[in-house]
Amino acid sequence: MSLIKCKKCGEMFSDSYKTCPFCAEDEEYYNGKVKKRGHRQVEKKKKTPSVIGPVLVLVLVLLAAVLVWTFAGDTIKGWFGGKEPDSTPDNQQQVVTPPDNDKDDQPETTELKLDHLTLIMAPGATEKLTATGGSGETYQWITSDSGVLKVSDDGTVTAMTEGSAVVTVTCGEESAACAVTVKENADSNTNTNTNTNTNTNTNTNTNTNTNTNTNTNTNTNTNTGTGTTLKDATVKTIYGSLSKNPSGQFDLTVGSGESIDLTVEGVSGTVTWSSKDSSIATVSNSGTVKGVSGGKSTVITAKVGSGTVEILIRVN
């Protein structure tokens, strides 16, 4: 007798059996004919473990680690002795308070002035006014009558028609003004005729010098070249010094009913004031000129000793 191994179930059985008794018993058991004997235990087959689960867990762990490092990497470095970065920028770590030099840096303000206080222009002529001083760097120019004259942003005045107007420059809270008279060239003839007064004054001074010897030297110096005109004298108003016209007279424009105080500087002695035509303009003993008749002109004379100063007064 020999043993045979079943090709189906793998059990060893005696060759006295035609077929595997174990397979026959299993078949009868599954068909419900007999109970299965306990002498043989069928080994259960183990399932092959899957690698998908561990791989998925590993991927999730790595993803979580990346997220944690991204949002809390600096904190984790600090746990292991690393230096935690300072969130304050370098330029804010040391705050240095600059010294208060605002007052020292502020430029000194000077009085706002114009290079001309009065101008006489012919229609179509231009003249540039220059402003200096003031509390700022920007000057604003304004004309009181744009029909008579215009003024540009750089102070260039353009005469339009005959008349008079005032150009005002402002800088901050300060201002300065220039009185401008627009006349045809024919007006210069009127200025020439005023020399008659000069001759009259010369005769008067001669008589005075004859009686008073003390004034002899003074008259000699004054009358050299220009008769009785005081060369070094200047005439000023509250707006500044008056400029001279081509005839050598100081020139001033006033409005009808307007009063302006005049002072003579550069001379010593008492000043005596007189008006050639008081119906056009009057002058007080203290030098206050008042316009009376508009559209006309006359001459105001300031006499100091034996010398005189003439101011052409134009009344608007």
C-alpha cells in the first residue's frame, strides 16, 4: 500500500481509494449529506496585504508637515535654539528724532518791494516790473484796470489805451503797488512849459542872496548846471521813492479827491511847498498833496533854502 497526494486538495490518501476520500467527504458535506469530520482542518488562505493604505497615510503626513513648516517654520526653529527673526524692519529698529531746526532753516523774510512805484507809458509800450523780498517765492500780479494796461505773470506791463491804473504784486500777506499812467508823447510838451517857474524862482533867490550874505556859497553850488534843482534830493510817499520823467521832474499820479503825503530826503532845512495851479492839485505846508480836478496835471514845488524840487502831479 502506498500514499497518493490529491491534486485537488493536496491531502495524502491510501492508494486503496479510487478517489480522494477527503474531497468526497467535502463534497458530501457541502451537499448536506454528512457532517464533516474533525480529523482534518482546512487551512484558511491569508489575504495579500494592500500597500495603498500606508502610502495614503504617508502622503497625508508629508502634506501636513509642509503646511506646518510653511506657517510656523520660524517658531519651530526657535524651539530648537534657532534665532527668531525680528519682525521689525532694520530702518525702524533705531528711531532717531531729528533736531528741531525748522526755525533755523526758515528763510528770513524781507519787505516786499517793486523797482518802480510810478510809471509813465505810451499806448502799446511795455515795461517790466521787478519785485523783491516777501515771505514766499511766488508773486501774483494784478491790474486795477485791464482796459488801460495788462500785466503778465512775470511782471511785464503792457499799456493799452490812455488812462491810469495801479499794478499790484502780492506775496503771501504782503503787497506792493505801482501807479501807471498811459499818455501819448504829446504830454511831454506840458512838462516843458513848467520851466517858467524855475526862472521865477531863480530871480527870487537872487534877491534873497543879495540881502543875506550867509547863503551866497550855498546858492552858487546849487545853481551850477541845473539852476535851482536839488540834484541829491529824493521825494518819497508811503509807497516808496518817486521816479523822474525825461524832463527831470519827479512824477506822481493821484486820483481826484485822493491825498498823498510827500517827503523830501537828501536835503537839510525847512521845506516850503507850493502848487502852480491849486484848482488842479493842492499841497499843504506839511507836503500833503490832494487831487482836485481830474484829467489834468500841474506842478508842485518843494523849496529848501535856495534850491527847489519839482513834482509833476497827474490827477485822474
